[in-house]
Amino acid sequence: MAKMARKRGAGGTPATVAADRAGVAFTLHEYRHDPAVRAFGEEAAQVLGQDPARVFKTLVAEVDGALTVALVPVSASLSLKALASAVGGKRATMADPAVAERATGYVRGGISPLGQRRRLPTVVDASAARHPTVLVSAGRRGLEIELSPDDLVTLTAATTAPITR
């Protein structure tokens, strides 16, 4: 996989800087985001011509009051019950978007699991392991980073579990 890293001063994001610093192989995919679109992950898969099962959306939830990141394919829906169970919690709800933005340092639709302002517990849906590479937000709308599921799990200190419904 080609490595296309950009430093902060050259249009990079905290996500790309984190991946570059970790020395992992990755590819950046850039596209023009349509501001009218609110299904950010689905837009990325469609515009980039990628299988929606390989493009993962970054969702921030609260599990028993603690912010937790869930990475699920854009072709699936998050099971809040399964997410809570995966982190040993009882109840999960979606986090308020403003709270998610403050905690991660990214805007909605561009929240990356990499290079977050504050590292949050992260769960990657087990389906990621079926693919040689997956795509996640690289830290802004219109920019995706493609990397191996193993590198994604390592860089986010994530656990893996079936968390879709």
C-alpha cells in the first residue's frame, strides 16, 4: 500500500500525523464533500467507489456515562446494547454531537478514530477483520485514510467485537 502522509503544515490532520508517526502503511483518499449530504460515510463509499462494508463510520456513544468510540461499517447500524456489552457496561446512548466534537477535536462527519484530542475507549466491529484494509475518516469531511484493520486496532488501542445489528 502506498504511503501518502501529509504533515500538519502541509494539509495533514492529527489523524494522518498519528498514522505517520506510528510508521504504519496507509493511503489517503480525498474527495469533494457535498455540504448538503449528512450521511458522511455513505457519501465516502459512493464517491470513492468503495464497498460500504469496508468503509467504517466513527460514532461516539456514552456507555454508563463514559464516552466510547464505535467503528462500524457504513452498510450497518450500531447496536448500542452490543457496544455496552463489549466494554462491560450496562447502557449505551449516542453522545451529543457537540460533546463528541469537544472530546475528539474533530467536527461531526470528520471524526476520526485516530489522533483524537483525548483517547477514548474504542471498539471496532469484528467485521473489519474480513478485509485486508478498511477506510475511516482521516479527520475532516472529504478525507479518508485506508489502513489494515490490525493497524487500526493498534493505533486506537481498540477491542474488537460484533457491535452491529
